[in-house]
Amino acid sequence: MQIPTEWIKEFCGLDTTSDQMANQLTMAGVECAFLGTSNQEILDLSLTPNRADCFSVLGICRELSVLNNLSIKTDNYDNLVVHHQDKIKIEIESSDDCPVFITRVINNIDVNAKTPDWMIKRLENSGIKSNNIIVDITNYVMLETGQPLHAYDLSKVDTKIKVRRGHSNETIILLDETVKKVNKDYLLITDNSKVLGIAGIMGGQHSGISLDTKSIVLESAYFNPATIMGRSRMLNLHTESALRFERGVDPLIQKHAIDRATQLINECSDGKNGPISMQQDVTATPVKQPIMLRKKRIHQILGLTIANYKVLEILTKLDMQVVEKDYGYSGWLVTPPSFRFDINEECDLIEELARIYGYENIDEKNKSSETTLFTTTKRSSKNSLINNIMVGRGYSEVINYSFVSPSMSLMMGSDSKTIDIQNPLSIEMSVMRTSLLPGLLQNLMYNLQRQHENIRLFESGKIFTANSKNSEKEVIAGISYGSRVEEQWGIESNPIDFYDAKGDLDLLFASLKIKNHISYINDSHPMLCQGKSTKIVLDGSTIGHLGELNPELTMDLDLTQNPICFEIYKDKLKLPNQMYYQEHPYFPSSRRDISLLMSENQEISTILQAIKQLETPILNNIIIFDVYKGKNIESGRKSVALGLIFQAKSRTLTDEEI
């Protein structure tokens, strides 16, 4: 927001340089900078969202008046003449959306009157282009008071003004000639036959001021910030009105603003004034509640004692109502002004005291205290263990947004149920991700385009699924691409395959002491290659998938080899309860090799499970050292060679025992 400094100085009677003004506001927490141009000095304000009260000349002058012990001039509009009794009927469907709505009919205006040069200069230096005298005045009053106004051509309003929610797929042509489609999430200003505008955002083309306008209806309203918030971005509109209504305007300034606009219209464009027509629901209008400010708490937070008279002086200058408790010994009961939406708790009042008292006046103190080191939680220990293992296997961790584009979510198949974001930043971030793999593919392409080789990436994060009740899961996913080892003369370079990634996962499972409970079973997955993908099963429950990327995706991405991908549900992985020390076996082991002929479609894990179910105490390990299909083996069969390792803890085994 930009404001000419001469406007500010005139408004509050401040006699200081623009640099001093900018420095004073910045030190008080209202960050700004002085912009000096060839013909005008401008104050450029970078306001935080909580300081909506400073989106006006009035708001900035309030700050400066407190800092410089000045009094802001207050205009009296009692001398405004009411020339006629014409009114427009007002109908409000929901007072929660619009607690205050004020109108005034002004007849016989000269819309072709020239806007004064001083007003045009101030508007343009504030970044607003001059339009016509009526629009210029409404913009000027908005900059001066912080209250957006709107003017309708009375001849284009059918009988009454109605404030209501939009209907499904209702359309409106706005002043910028764009056509927007709205629904019940939007608040509209309408008459008996058409939509006049989108409340708090922009007026409609069919009710705007034209060169033929003779009579107008001025509107000054207070809209609930929650009703307006985010709606302009959803329509791809960015207006000064929406900016102010979203953050909140003073619910008690509407009459002042419409009187100020009426005064300027009378001065610059003649006109015959009608009476104020006001509809207000007091129960829906925001009311600031008293806050107890404790004297001891001020000292606890700021580390210094501010004199009672100084506390009272600062709070009173900030337009707060203050009632002493026990003559100030206990504290003060403070009611903030209606325009300070950011003051709701005791700490907010203490912050106000600190910034007006002056941060530079608060001494810096170094204090020592004992810090209690909290024990690490199982969750953080598990995450650290998993991350360290993945990094140790050569993977690099990435972090992606949880928001993705609909096209990315389709990689998980057309049946993938996504959760749509109601107020997305863009179409590329409009749904919640249902898998981490599409994001990892993007990371892979990003690195390949920068000539990186032998890429291994992993990510830990949440995925989101739309069911009868939206759910989220913690998962870890990874992707491998390139050669198994770096290029060198001593070892032949081979591409990473399924078994390399399986080995990485086996190491992870071994570290969690669950490797013996894990099995890999052929399965299908939307992003993985049919016949080269498996589901990972832990004690009969599926905890993830592993396999080569679907060849169709590989071709679409123009990759030279199929990446290997995996995704595992993290909540299924648990830390081992206890770690036991085991001595190295003292007595020798004995090995017996056997060869089994089985169907080529049968999982080898079924054989291993069958052997383990025998619960042979001296069977220490089972090794698969060969799988053969081909010559001398009938079609549809395969030969599997197993090494059985037998060992006892207390003796050397005999041949008969084995």
C-alpha cells in the first residue's frame, strides 16, 4: 500500500520529514519505507495481515498521533443538508454475512464534473487510476477511512437492494467486463431482477456509473470477513475492496464513510442528498470484549516495570477504554477499539505497550536457565532410524508439497479418490496427493534434466484418501534410477534392478527386526509394471508395494530404463521392543543343500514359510542360492536350490540329528 506523505501530514498535522516518519512507524511495528520521486514523496507500507486497521490514511495517522502526542481532526457532518426523502428498500437474507448495510440516494449529480487535480494526484500516487468523479470519490474515501464504498446508478436498480447468497452456477458480468460464475459460497448484491455485484469484491456492469447517470445509490457496508475471505482469489480477482474486507474493516465506520463521500460529492459534483437508510443487526455486529491486563504479567513478559500512569496514557492514546482495578495495583480492564481486530488477548495488549513505549527503551538482558532435555519419542526414533538407513544406502531425501495437480493424481489410476482443495493457489496444486510416487517422478526428471546420474531418492510424508471419511497415512517412498555402481574400469556397469531395491528394503526390515516376517507376493499397482511388481506383506497384512515403473509411464517420460519404485505404510513399521546381545556361535554349523521342483508361478516364500512352520530348533538359517528354469526342466516348472544351515548353541551336531 502506498500513500503520499503530504496527505498524511495534512490529515494529522504532523511536522516531520518523510524519512523520520517511515523510521518512526517501522520502529513501532508498522514496517514501511520512504519512496522519493521527482515530484512526490510516498510512504510504501508492508502491512502484516493482522494490521488491517492501517489500510488507510486514518489508520496510519492514528499510529503517528500516538507516537507524537497529536490529536487527529474529527469532521462533523451535521451540516450536511437532506434535500429529499428518497430511499431504496434494503433486504438482507443473512445478517451474519452482512450485519451493517447503509445506503443514501443522491439525485441531480453532475457525473461529468472534473475530478479535482489534488484528488487525482493523491489517487494516482496511491496506485489507483482516475475514472470519473463518483468512482474517484468512493476510492478516495476508501483510502482515507479504510471503508470500501460502492455507487450504483439508481435508474438501473430494480425497486430494492437485496443481500443474499448466490445460486448454483449463477453468472454475473463485472465492471471489468469479465463473466464470473458463482454459487452459494459467494455473497451477492442484487435487486428484484438481476445481480448488481459480488459483495465486498466488485460491482456488476449493469448497475455501474455511466456518462448518463443522474442519480446514484451510495453503499457502505460491513461484511463478515469469513464470508469474503478467499472468494476473490477463487475468481482470479484482486481488488482493493476485497483486500480490506477479507482482513476486516471497522464495523462502526460505515456512516462516517458515507457522510464523507456525500460531502465530497456535494463539493465536486453538486447533487441533492437523501436521508441515511441503515439496516443493522446489533447481535451480529462484532463487539470487542474487555481484557484483563495484569501488572505482574507486563513485567514477566517485558522484563521491566512500566509506571501505572504510563500504561494508562499509552492505552488511552490507542483509543482503548481502561478501567483500573485496585488503583492499578492488580491491573486494568481494557476494551480495545472496534477497528483493532488483532487485539484479543492479554499478550496483545502487552505488545501494544512495548511498541509504543519503544523497543529501544527495553534493556537487553542475558539470563541463564536450566534446560531439561526431553527423551526421544518412539516415533522420532523410528523416523531417524529409517532416514539414516536410507541415506546410508545412497538415497537422498526430498520434500514435496502435499498439493498436486489432477493430472499427477491420475498416475495412480482413474479410480484414485482425491480430496479437492477448496481454495487452491493454482490448478497445479488443487488436490491432495494420494501417493508420494508421482512427486518422486517429478524429482527424478528434474535431476535428469540437470545431467545427474545414478539417482536414488526417498521421501517421508503423508498421503490423503477420500473415503466416506477423509483419511491420511504416513508413508515412505523411494525411487532408484541409473547404474548399480559408479562407472569404473574394475566393475562392469549394470543398471539398478528390482533386487537392488529389494536389498535396500531388506536391510531396513532387518534393522527393525521384522525381516523374517516379511514376504513379497506378486501383485498389481497402477504405477508399476505388471509381472514385475510385488506387494510387501508383514504377518499377513499388506504394508506396501515394490516394482519397476509402468513401461507406459517410462515411455511418456522418455526414460532410457525403468526406475524401481517402492512405497511403504510407515505406521505398519514398529521399533523392536528390546535389543538383546547375542554371543557369536561357539559350536560349528553344518549345511545341507536341497533342490526342489515347483511351479514357476509359485512363490518361493511359500516354501520358506512351510519350512519355518516345522519349528526345527537347530535350523538356524535358510539360503536360496539358485533358481533355474530351462534345459532339462519341464515347461512351467522351476528348480529352486536351498541351503539349510543347522547349528546348536550347546554342542556340535551329529549327522543323525541333522
